[in-house]
Amino acid sequence: MEVKSLRVGMQCTLSDGSLAEVRGVQPDNIHVRVRYLDTMDNPEIRIGEEREVPFEELIAEYMGTHAEGLT
């Protein structure tokens, strides 16, 4: 996904399978602040936790029953 297409509140699938909500693009235009909604049972990440991740980790916009992204 491209940084300029990201919006605050957008839900995205991350490369590790997690579902996250975009909280904001960082000033460097490389990192994105996200809040985890589903961590695929990853014990290292809590649901609701916020982290900065490289924008390349966001692979698709989650749209309920399907996703729009790199495919």
C-alpha cells in the first residue's frame, strides 16, 4: 500500500496476518502508527496496543469480507 492512500481509522491487514487500525502516518512518511485489533494470537502483541510499523508492513485495506491491496 502507498503511504498517501492511508487514512486515520482505516483498518489494514499486516504482513504477519494481524488486523490493525491506522492511527496516523509519522512525519518521516515511512512509519505508520497502528492500533492492533486482532493479533492472530501473537503473544508478543496485545490487542489494543499501539506501535509504529514500516508502511510496507500494511499489505491490504480490510473491508469486511474482502481486502484491497497489493494483489
